[in-house]
Amino acid sequence: MDLKFTPEEQAFREQIRAWVAENLPKDISHKVHNALRLSKEDLQRWARILGAKGWHGWAWPKQFGGPGWNAIQKHLFEEECALAGAPRVIPFGPVMVAPVIMAFGTPEQQQRFLPDIMSGKVWWSQGYSEPGSGSDLASVKTKAERKGDFYIVNGQKTWTTLGQHGDWIFCLVRTSNEGKPQTGISFLLIDMKSPGVTVRPIITMDGEHEVNEVWFDNVEVPADQLVGEENKGWTYAKHLLAHERTNIADVNRAKRELERLKRIAKAEGVYTDTRFRDEIAKLEVEVIALEMMVLRVLSAEKSGKAALDVAGLLKIRGSELQQRYSELMMLAAGPYAVPFIAEAVEAGWQGEYVGAAYVAPLAGTYFNMRKTTIYGGSNEVQRNIVAQTVLG
């Protein structure tokens, strides 16, 4: 196993670094480096810049309009974007539904949907979780009944991330109650502007409107927006979840946030504290270990060996590290990290800390990161899956 990058790969990294430095808007990278709120326009502006280059679908093969990069090149692209302060690409379109459409969609669906995903013009949302159906997705109840050339969809999805911006949503729906629960699920693509679709905000502990409820009330969905075969959606869902869980690990963001933690610790005067430095060192070792796991997967792919099936492990470790670095940032800033209500911060009652951009979002980030070990398949369930895979 060779974890070193070749001269050609290092040259590729330099090309990506130069392009990102020239094209990433400075106001956006400032927000990312300081964990400030990114607007929809910020996110789509970067998506369109990538799309114009043909890189919004950076992991896509050439036959579908992507760059056709190998696993190493994709990793280097993601790393350089993260370290430069590029926003994390909203994954629902290019990373999650696009591979499903490529693998299981009809040529007509591929021609219809993939170009708009690559361009960054269309915002996709994910319709998986329901009240009572989170890690146990096989129990979804949102119903789609076939009537002629349409499906009539009724039900509710929840925790729909950034669904308030969604143009389209891919949904797991129940089309049959016969046999095992998994055998009656189908995969539908739904226009969120359709009559009967209602999006209701869920305001989270940090005061943000990040997630939503999505209701379907007799929504007509053309039958040609069914991906693959009816009642085979569980297969497509598993295909998608492997991409999601690997994406959640996001070792490149962890490396960037580790550097941010060090900046905060130095600004707060705790970087010289031996015990606090020990905690930073332990976190850095864990980030390196996660990176080594990612590189092992890439090495296997590069050598033509079967890729290691470690999506669950990557998700577990990546999500735990996200929680850990947010905790250490809070500890570094001490009581000044507590206020997270924007109006209070803007009122100036933080005294000498007014204008300290790194302080205001820390509590919000901490609270938001509590979710990472739950979504995309809770870590408890992922550990069971890993145990079954390893131990039988």
C-alpha cells in the first residue's frame, strides 16, 4: 500500500490549488473560515462557478459530463477546495441523486436531470426521513399510488436539510405493503413546485432554519419520474447512502477546522496551556488516522483491488471528530462562546469581544454538530453493521 502522491498527482494538486485561488470569491472563503452564515446565493454562486468549469459534478465520469477523474484526483480536488475555504458543495444533487440517476435512471432521465445538476442551477433536496422512520428507513409510510400516468403521493418527510431552497426532491415512497417492508419502496423524483407540496420550517437550537418538514397532499407525480423499477427503491437507497456516509466523514473539512481551532486557541491565550495542547494533539492524531483510512480506500481503488467497504467506519469517525473540534473551540473561547443569538451579538453586549468573528458562531456550531452522529444512519446502527460485517 503506497500512500504517497506521485509527481503527476502533486502537479494536479497545484493546478487545482491555483484555479481555486483565482476563482473562489474572497467574501465566501472569509465566511467559511470563520463559520459565518452562508446564504443560498453564496452556495449557488460557488456551485455555478464550479458548474461552468464542469466541476460541480467533480466525481462524475466523462460519459455524463464530468471530468472523469480517478479516486486520487477527486480526493485532491476536495482537499484543496476545503483548505481554501470553499463552501461544502450541497451534496443532494451532484453527490447523492446524480449517481442513482446514472446507475438506474433511463437515458431520458439522465438527459433531463444531469445537466442542470452539473450547472448548479437546480437545488435538490432529500426526502428520506419521516416521523418514526429515521435510521429505520424501511418503515417509511409516505404513500405513492399509481393512477394512470401519475403517482398520487401523500405523506410527510422531516429533517429535510435546506428544503426551503429546494427545486426538486428525491423521495422514498411506499408503493406496496406486501412482503418485507424493504420490498415495497420506490424512488421518485418530485418537482417541489407541484400543487400539494408544503414546506414548513423547523427552527433548531442555534436559531437557524436549516431543516424542514415537507408535506405531500395528493401530489401528482408523472410516472416517468420513477427511477428504476417500482418496489426496487431500497436497492437504490442503499446505493445512495454509501455516497452520503462517505461524504459525511469529510476529512478535508476536519483538517481545515483543526487549523481554525488552533487560531482560536492562540487568540484566546490557551494554546500555551499544556493540557489544552494535549487535547489538540489528540484530535490531530485522530484526524490523521481518519485521513489514512481514506487514503487506504484510495490506494485500493488505484491499484485495482476491491475497494474497502468502510463507509460506515468513515461516517462514525468523521462525525465524532466534527463534534470534538466544535467542543474544543467552545472550551478555548470559554464563556464568550455562549451567546449564539445573532441579535444579541449585534447589540454589542459582548464588550471587548465585539468584532471577534470567531466567537459569535461557536455555540451555534456546537449545537448543530450534535446531529452528526445521528443523521445518515445513527452511529449506534453503523457500529452494529460494522460488527456484523467483520465478525459475521
